[in-house]
Amino acid sequence: MKIEKRPFPLRLLLIIILPIIGLALGVAITVALNINQTDYSNLVVNLFYLLACFGLIAIFKFSQQDLGLQVRPGQLGWHVGIALLIFILYLLFYLFVIRISALKPFSAAMGWGLLTNVIVVLAEELYFRGMVYSFVEQRFSARVALVVTAVLFGLFHAQQGLRGIISKTFTGWLWGSVRYSSGMIFLLIFPVHYAFNSIWLLFEGNWNNPPGWAIYLLAAGEFLLGLAIVLRQDRKVTIHEQLPVSSS
């Protein structure tokens, strides 16, 4: 029986479980090879996560459009513009709250970290804003897909504690609003997500103890900017639906 003909709960379980299995397998292999304490152990773990994502793409036969990887010329300028706005939001946070300053001295750990982040952002964007978003959207709606992927993105970072879950949920909401409004994820991968993950590797700053109020302020900024993007898209769709249909 083809995967699309199987019951929805079974397909949902598969799309949730397979990446977890990939991560667990990656961890098991690093432990078995005694490389779990090395600078490149996270790279190995996340390679298996990415492979699991590729497996889901093959199993569910997700298209480029499903993954948000199909260029939509009419939305390209908007996609660039909102990605730039998000990048500026994080840059302001890094400059005035984290107070990033000089570049850190280059090290092997930094090099492996930067390389690992390439794998991480590809896997997370393909999975959350690509596959899961499309899967939920096809079953329910784009609005439901946006909320579900934001919550799942937060839960995926449960190892960071409750504050991490909450903050990453708002981050997932903002990044999901890009997919919601433009239908694409290109610039979510690079530079938005990659820069978000990598700047702390590259620059000195107050990374370990930022003010608590600033973390909540960033979350509020993410929510409001994401909400503005969503409302703009909803208004655009409403106007389009109200336009009279021309007859030839």
C-alpha cells in the first residue's frame, strides 16, 4: 500500500518518529565509535538526522513546492524583504543585548561547529518549514501548519529547558510566517537560520548570561513581526478573493 493511502495517524507517526530514530542512531554510532566527546560528534549525529529527512522526502514523495524549494517569482521580492527584516531583528539583538564585539580566534571546534550548522539548518528547515508544514497544510490549512510547526520546533529544543521551548516556539512562529506568506524557505536556510546559529561561534559577547528581560523582548519581537507578516498575507489573500472574476 502506498504511503499516501495509509491512515493519517500512521503517516503522522512516521513523519515524527523517523527523524528521532535518525538522531538516536547518530548518537549510538558516536558512542560505539567512542567519538561522542569530539568536536565533530554533533556533525555525525546531525548527518543521520539529515539522512532521515531525505528518507522522509523519498517515502512521502515531497515535491520542491511541498518543501518550499520551488521559486515563486511573484513572491521572490517579498521573501527577500522579510528575510532581511528578520536578519536585522537578530542583528540588533546581538549588537545591543549580547553586545558582540571582536571575532573569536579560529579553532578546530569553531570550524566543526560552522560545518555542523550547515547540516543542522538544512535538516531543520527541510523538516519543520518544509515537510511537516506541507504535511499539515495538506490535511488542514496553512494557518494550522504554521502553529503546529512552531510548537513542534519549540518542543524539539526541549533539552534547553522550559525557557528554551518557549523562545524557540516564537522563533518557529516567525520563521514559519516566512513560509506562510511567501511559500519559500530559501533565505530561512541561509542566511537567517545559519546566522542565528553561527554568530555565537564567531563573535565574543555576553552569550552565557544575557538579561532575562531581553530574551522575553526578543520573543515578543518575533511574535509581533511574525503576526504582521501573517496578517499582511491574510489581507492580500482576502483582497484577491474579493476581486471580480473577469470573463472573456
